[in-house]
Amino acid sequence: MSTRSEIIRIGDELIRDKGYNAFSFYDIAKALGIKNASIHYHFPTKVALGIAVLDEQMAALEALIEKGVQKEPLDKLKDFFSIYIKIEAEGKICIVGSLASDLHTLDVLLAAKLKEFANRTLEWVTDIVKEGHEKGVFRLSSTPRDKALMIITNMLASLQLTRLTGGQDFNTIKDTIIKELKA
Amino acid sequence: MSTRSEIIRIGDELIRDKGYNAFSFYDIAKALGIKNASIHYHFPTKVALGIAVLDEQMAALEALIEKGVQKEPLDKLKDFFSIYIKIEAEGKICIVGSLASDLHTLDVLLAAKLKEFANRTLEWVTDIVKEGHEKGVFRLSSTPRDKALMIITNMLASLQLTRLTGGQDFNTIKDTIIKELKA
DNA sequence: GTCTATATTCCGATAGAC
DNA sequence: GTCTATCGGAATATAGAC
């Protein structure tokens, strides 16, 4: 693993653990056993690092979408859930939720990347829901886009809320979404 | 309006606009036309201000609950929605969602208040859903607690997501929740 | 690529005059 | 209650040696 990709990985974790405005280059330097200034060799500014983190997430998203393109709608949806299952196991939150909370403090380039990422996610889940509806396996009481938004918001905010309410509600919510969706 | 309550009001707005770690006492001082140090007369620390903001929100929540205690479940739910309708009109986000993103950077006292507030909200909505189910007006495919969590997460994260996806999806989501709930 | 050293800015907080 | 002045700390970022 190159130092550059390690910095991206730790930066990503810090954003989803403490938030973009609360982590510092020192946090990363400490974790890697190098000095503060060395981070600036790989990323001139904090904004540049933030953009690299989102580029990495976007690439991972596209890879996940591509890998499941032949799957059935329900299995595609489970691929989507797998993102949040992993985050939940880490005790962290979704990067979209984290950065959305800081939106009005973000550099315009970073904010643009974030919007791109959120819209790509919404597009993907909307397509899954639409395909499931057309194949007769999903039951809808709204447009595919609205249903997709409801599923995404359930996942995104569950990670934030269950850190506060302490229960193991995350898994039952996931199951209830599927139960309500099945035709 | 006393200076103290003005500080709380602006602090609340700043948390839901920029996030707890991104706003400063100077932001408040500037908005009120006073100096930085004057804020410290009313609130010795930033944590003390944060706690006062949550205390105010908690009092408002209890007042809203109390005011609707005689209402029908659907109208109680609409009272809950009214919180988010107001926030959406301001272009801001839910304070629980904002602070939850910063949870691991918050003072323990502030974090405790936040958990208290989130649990009280969950308790309220759970009771609404349960009452609606018992009266036969709400249809459930999960426990009242799970359904309440799904409704809350829909609202909370809608405010974060629609800042990114730009649509007017917030209102249709609200309507879809009610449509799916009606027996 | 990583280091030391440093410039600069900003923030939370305190002291003391009015 | 608000002011001026200031302290101490932390963060982003740069310069230049190795």
C-alpha cells in the first residue's frame, strides 16, 4: 500500500468518524507515523485530500454497480445494503451524511464532488427499484425515485441515529425495507 | 428578546447550517453586533452554549408533544412532520443529524444531552405509531419502534440529501410515508 | 519522500477597565 | 453587560535541508 493511498484511507475513516472539519493532518500523520508536513507532499491542501477521498469512493461505487449488473433486483439491493453493513460494523457513518452536514463550509469543488456522488447513488438505487417494479418483484406506492430516496435515507440516517439510541435497530430496519418492498 | 436567548437562537441556526465544529463565537458576535468576549459573559464555554441550545430544543419538543396529546395519531404525526417542514423552509438540517455526525468530537455532557433528545423523539414517534396501530388507522409490517425509526430517518436524512440532489423530493416523501402507513 | 522549522490565521477563553 | 487587550493552543500551509 502506497503512502498516498494510506492517507486517503485514513482520511476517509476520519471524515466518517469525526467529520471533515474536526480532523486534521496531524491525525493522519500520527496514524501513519510520519510528520504533518509529509502529508502536504501528497496532497497540497486539505480540499485536495477530500476530493481524492470522494474520487476513491466514487470508483468503489462504480465497481460495485458494475459487478452486480447481471444480478436480480433484490440482490442488487443487497449490494447497496452491504455498503452500510460494513460502515455499521466499523461504528462509523456514511460519508455522504457526514459531508452533507458540513455542506455550507465545504470548498465548492468538494461540494460539487459530493453532489455528484449523492446523485450517482440515487440514480443507481432508483434504477434497482424501477427494475424490481417492472419485473413484478417489488411493490411500490410511489415513484421509483421517491422509494429510492426513502431507502437511502433509512440507511444513511440509521447509522447516525443508532449511535444515539444504542439499539441494534439497524438490522431490523434493513429487513423491514425488504419486507415492505416484496410484492 | 434577551441577548442570552438571541445567542441560543443564532447558535442553534449555526449548528444546523455549518455544524458544531465549524461555527465560532465570532459568527454569533458578528450577527448580534457585539464582541466576541461578550458571548462568554452569557456562556462560559462553547460546550455550555451547545447544552443550552439542546435544552431549548428539548423544551420545544416537550411543548409540541404536550399540545397534541389529545389529537388523533395522524395529526400527531403531522405535528412531527411540522418540525422538518420548518427546517426545510430555512434550508437547514435537523440538529440531531448535524450533531450526530460530530458525535465523536463532542464533550460528554453535550453528547449525553443529544442522546437524551434523540431518544425522547424516538419515544414520541414510537408512541404515535403504536397508538395508530392499536386504533386501526395505521398498518404496520414491523414493530412500532422500527417503523418510528424509519419515519424519523426518512425525515432527518431527507433534509441532508435533498441539499445535494436538489429536487423537491422532501414533500413527496412526507406524503408517501403517510400513504404507506394508512390502513 | 520525509524531515525540521516556521509563518499565518483563527479560535476559545481570561483579565480587567468602564 | 460590554468593551479592549491578550494568552495559549491548534490548524493549514510553505521553505528548505537531507
